[in-house]
Amino acid sequence: MVIKKDIKNNELDKETIKKIKEDLLAQKKQILIDLKDVGRKDIHEPDDLSAKFPEYGDKPDENAQEIADYTTNVATEKVLENTLRDIDNALKRIEKGTYGICKYCGKSIGKGRMLARPVASACIECKTKLQSGE
């Protein structure tokens, strides 16, 4: 028995895109809050933000903890900034009407993938080829 894929259920509809957009905006808001927790304003940085260096004291164990926490802040800031960039790009694609379209092959990415990974810009087939180096 051959099971046909229901094309209609795999396509993104306006309601689904609206819900995804709302979720992306909520995630963006939370990320901006989280970035303020780990970063501070720095006009010398391209994104005007750099990781905070904690000040716990002058004892060796306090200095070691400062360095460990700063290292964590730098890594966290990088992850948050990358996620924010992906969200902004997805929101731009929604506004342009290209959301859910693979940037490599131009085919529909599919509702399931977009619900699972709302910032996806490539279909599974193209992403697999890119990751395998084909």
C-alpha cells in the first residue's frame, strides 16, 4: 500500500505563518532581555553589546570565578546573537512573502519543518546536501 503525502497539509497557510510570527516575536523579545543580562553597551562592538565582566573581588578564587563567568557570558552572548539574527532573517522573509521557501532550490520547505524549526531557510534535502558537502 502506497501512502500519498498530503500536499495541502504540508503547505504553510496564513494562520500558521501568523502564529509562527507571533512566536518569533516573543522569542526575540526574550532574547533581547537575556542579552541585557549577559552583556553591556559597548559602542566599539558591531552590535553595540559586549559580554559583561563580573567583579567579585580580588581573591584568587574570586578572580577564577570572574573569568569562568565571563567565558560563559561570551559564549551565551554569541549563541543569543546568532539566534536573534536567525529570527530577524525569518521575520524579514515573512514580510517579503518568501517565508517557507528554500533559498537554494526555491521549493516549499514544508509546514512540519517550519513548525519544528521556524528559522529554517532551507528544505531538508538542500540542508542535508550542504551538511554532507555535496
